[in-house]
Amino acid sequence: METLQPQSQSVLITGANGGMGKETTKLLAKKGYNRIVMACRTEGKAEKAKQEIVTEIQPYKVDGLEVAGGFDMNNPDEIEKAVNALPANKPFDVVFLQAGGVVFGKDFEFINYKGKKIERTIFQNTLGGYVTLFHLKRRGLLKPNARVIFAGGEGARGIPGMIEKPEFTSAQHLNQYVYGNVKSKYVDMNAMGVSKYSSAILVQKLAELYKDEFQTVWFTPGLTYGTNGLASKPAFERFIFEKIGFGIMAFFGLAQSPVAAAQKYVDAIEGKYGENGDVLGAPEKKMLGSISDQKPMNSSLTNQALIDEFYSIVVDTFGEIPKKEKATA
């Protein structure tokens, strides 16, 4: 794939005010990207992050940084308003959907939307991104053959000792999980893995259906310390994870810095990693290493019945992303 030329590129990044979103934005700004829209939950958070970036990367110019609020991945109505507020004549070359996070707690949580109860981790890590993409496409804000990247996670194929491999016995089983109709103990990291699994199978369906309109890639750079992923965890537990757990992993080369991970995301944005429909991350049974195809690591990732079932749930809830009209003779 041809590498993007920064000076002519327009990029939208969800969750750009923290973690990987902010670090990726910073690197793109340094490279001189023409336009980077920091799409955050609130305009205030986006503006604060923008000013921090401006200060941190001096003397680089950041004329292309823009802020946008309303991109709450748990609130489709707010996302629609936020996309509607974007300029109509400035479509994007790249959309990086990376907002989301872990839901820490003792039991499953759900988002109620249009009479449906949907597991919250899936909602905020996958469905909010779909809604964002839906409205960008509806408004004509994707350039032809635009590159859409969903931020993944190795939990989609399981991480020994950390996240159980997401597996479903049938389409009905997946349906029941999404709608909260299964009786199972809630484990936050396992739920996170399922949410990343759901985005991986969604990406494959979108890649199949919209290959002539935009390119869709699922990408994870590997385990990264120092991000906002643990922000909602109790202070003491967060300290143990970040200062001790991740510190040990980093020392032994099992986790990478946010800057190193963000550079891999920049490489994915620029087409150095990933073709349409790819699901890419660390090598099997590892959290960090050479970028590898994740599909062979979990048979559920390529189970067509599960892919079709999840897509059916998505379309039934939010509608199908508009397709371009075919010219008639």
C-alpha cells in the first residue's frame, strides 16, 4: 500500500485527549499532517489536550490541530450531533477509532439504547466506533478509499494468564452474551477481550462489504504501559499495576512505552501495516513482538456464523452504513 504523504492528509482520531490517542496525535503533528481532528468526549478535554501537545512538541508547528467534542462512545445520539457539527467540505483520508476502555467492576454493566440492553464494554469499544463511522459515511466525510483503523487488543485471541480466549459455541451464544442473557461471572479483562474480539469480527465484515469504498483494518501494537486504560481502577490497584506490574514487564521487554506503541499506530495509519480486513497484533501467546496475523490464533475470529450474527446485531441496532449509489446506464 502506498505510504501517505503527511502534508496532504486529513485524520480524525477518537479519544485523542489521552493515552494512545494523544501520543499518536502528537507524532502525527510532528510529521506535519495537514489536519488532525481530536474527536473527544468533550470539547474542553480536546482543547486541554491540544494545548498540552502544543507545549510538548515545540518548536514543531501544529497549525493542523482541530478539536471536536461530543464523541461519547456510549452515546450514539451525541456522536451523531458531533459528526453533524464537522465541516461538510473537509472529508477524511484516515479515521482512527481508538476511544474506549475497560469497565472495572464486579458485575456486567449495560447500555440501554432504543429498548435494547447491550453489554457496555462492547458498546464503548466497538459500537461507538461503528456509529462514528456510520455518520461520517452518511455525511460524505470519508474520501474514496479512506483508511479506517479500529484499535485492537491481543485479548481478542486471548492472553495466557491474563485474558481467556473469547470463544462462542454458536451465533445464539454470541447473541446472548451481547444482550446480557448468559449467566456467567464478570471478569473485567475477559470482557475487554470479548469487546476487542467483537471489533475484529466487525472489521472483517466491513472490509468485505465496503472494499470498494473504504479500507478497514484492526490493529494493536502490543501491550503498552502508561496509558489511560486503568484510569477507572481504584487508586491502590492502579498503582500496583502501573508502577509494579507494568514496570516489571517493561524491564523484561514484555511491555512497551506509549511513544513506541504510538509509532506503530502511525505506521498503520500510513499503510505500513495492514491491508483491508487484516487483524494484526503481537505473536501468538505473547503481548509484544513482531506484528502478526491474529486470525489463526482463535478460530472464533474467522467463524462466519459469528461474524454474520454480530453484524446483524449491529445493523439491527444502528442501521447499515450507507453505500454509494451505483451509476445507472
